[in-house]
Amino acid sequence: MTIKVRNQDIPILANVLTMMQGVSATEQIRLWQQDRLWNMTQKITGLPGGGGIPGGYEKNFAAIGEIEERYAAQCEEYTKALQEAEAILNAIPSQTMRVFVTLKYVMDIPDKKIMRELNIGRRRLETMRRAVESAERMDKVKWSERYTAF
């Protein structure tokens, strides 16, 4: 039996991982471009290992500028997404469910690992998943704990 996922918060949470991966990829490009500019500077200025032969410095300097702009925009967008996800997660009253939602919908961890981490069985995992996915939003989920402290 499949359940139609109604929860509007799930795509917001799932987007955080994708955005983080995009920022990370841009950081790698940025580091590579900076290293490339460093090597070109060595060649232009005749530093040790250089050779004093100019070659495409202006073009690469413009490329690093574009990368920096893209990186700044991605970081700003990622920060907003993190703040929104944090508000959603902090509104979950149950610590167990908060961890479940983080593992399942933010970090995209496989079910078997979630079951190990939370020390729950398949039936409990499916109950938690159905409760989250069938609700309209996270604040509408009927959270239930197996054990409560009093």
C-alpha cells in the first residue's frame, strides 16, 4: 500500500541536502580556480617554478569573479533554506521524531541505518513515516512516543 505524500515540509527539508551539495561543488571549483590563478601568477611574475610567460590571466580572473558571485548567491540561498529547515525541525516536539525526520528527509539516510540509529523495527519506522508523510505539515503530525519520561 502506498501513501500519497502530503507533507509540504518534506521538499523544503530535502532541498537542504541538494543545496549543500551545490555549495560544496562550487567551493571545489573555487579552490581549483584560485590554485590555477596562483600558478599563473607565479609564471607571470617569474616566481620560482614560473617562467614569466603570460597566458590568459585576465580571462581566468574574470572566471574567478563569476564563481565568487555564484558562490555568494548560493551561500545566501543555502542559509535561508537552513533557517527554514531549522524552524520546521525545532517545531517538532518529540526528540525521537525530530531525529527521524532529520535522518530520513534531510540527510536521506537508508531505512536500515535509521532503524539501527533509533533502535526501532521496520513496523515502527513505517508507522513514523506514514505519520509524517500523511500529515499536511510537520506541525500537523500526530507525534507519538513509545516511552515517555514523567
